[in-house]
Amino acid sequence: MLARRVFSMVGAIIAALGCFSEAPAQPAGQAPRLEAMRARGEVRVCMWPDYFAISFRNPRTNELEGIDVDLARALAQRLGLRLQFVETSFAAFMDRLEAGDCDIAMMAVGITPARAQRVAFSRPYMASPVYAVTQRGNARVRAWEDIDQGGNVVAVAAGTVMEPLMNRTLRRADLLVVQPPRTREAEVLAGRADVFMSDFPYTRRMVQLHDWAVVIQPPDRFGETLYGWAVAQGDAAWLAEVNAFQGAARADGTLARAAARHGLTPILLR
């Protein structure tokens, strides 16, 4: 059974990464990130603009909204800097951080050991299992145990935590890795995939916006992943400031209010 082949990722990730507040020492001669931001008067925040309730460009207003949009604004205010959003994707955000195109990725980044080899993570602030979305009229997939069956196609977005998760757990179904600008839901709607895998925020978007979408609940919190913010490795001072901001936002209720505003209270870490 699909769920039995995957243990909860939370404990394994914590064990693999250790303390989230630590970062490698600053390389000699490299200007600290905070100093560079203050010199230009701006903090640049990488985000994926199609992540409902997280960092989502509302097509009706063309405005960005979501928990991490709110928190990015609060971070910029705390630092006394202008805020510049930098649009990216989960397949590219680590390259953008390493290139210095942005100072932080605030887009509910799933914390994995593989990603931790390239970027440094804040303390986690949310956690979500993985859900499946299919068409209401799909007779082949009605329950979780129907997913990993021969002839089925399971779609995942390139670069997301669902890609390696499903790659190592599927035994009978075929995996379709969807590269932008294509979308997982378009593949399902077109009949090229039977289901797509995503998390709590994104699947809630689907049922709110699309009558055809049905969410299949996972057993045993399948594929549960911790979410944090990511920064480039090698700047302990900047990571400490990010964690201090998160701690202050948690203490004064800013984090809880942002989660409630965007319907994410069920996955907020207490």
C-alpha cells in the first residue's frame, strides 16, 4: 500500500538537519547579507506566484496575497527596508538564492535533507501531508489505494517535495513531472494524468475554484513535510535575524493572524 511505504518525514528531517537556527560560518571576505541589503535599502524576497494562500497572484486583482506575502511585508518593515518580490519556481529558487538574485525565499519551502545541502532553512512554521487531486468523474481513482495502480499517471510539479516522494513510492503507476509553465491541474483536466499530488494550501485552492476537482485524503499523514523559509548558506547573522523575526511574529500573534487570514491555521506549527 502506498502509505505504508512512506514514513512520516518530520522526524527524519529533524534528525538529518539538526538545529534549524544554525548556519555555516561566513566565508572570509564575503559581505554579510544584512549589510548588502541595508546598503541598497531593499530586501529581495523570492516567491512562487501560483501558490494559493502562500504567495499567490490573484488573477482578479493582479495583487500578491498569502501568508508569506504578509510575512515578507512584516519582515521588510522590521528591517526598515523596501520590499522587492522576485518571482521564481521550486525548480529554480535555490539557483536564485545562490546567485544573489534574492535574499530569502518565502514561499513555504519544504524542508528536505537534499535542499539543506544547498540552502539554509529557518525554523519550520507549518507542516502538511501530501494530498491527491483528481477529476470528479474519474472512475479509475476514487480512493487513496486506487492511485498506485497500473495504467494510472500521477502528476507532480518539478522541483517540489512531491517529485522525489512519489518517485520513490510509486510502484505501478507512472510519474509525470510537470515543468512550468504547464500545470498539474491542466494535465489532469486534459486527461494526461489521473491525479496530481500537492499539499494542504494548493489542494484547498482546487476545491474552492474548480467544480471538477476532488481531494483524496491521505492515510497516516502521508509524506508530511515541514515548511520554512530559505536563505543562501554561509551567513549566520542573516539566518539568525530571520529566525528572530519569526520568533517575534509568533510571540505577538502576527504569524497566527496571517495563518487565519489565509485559512492555514490547521497546518500552523504551535
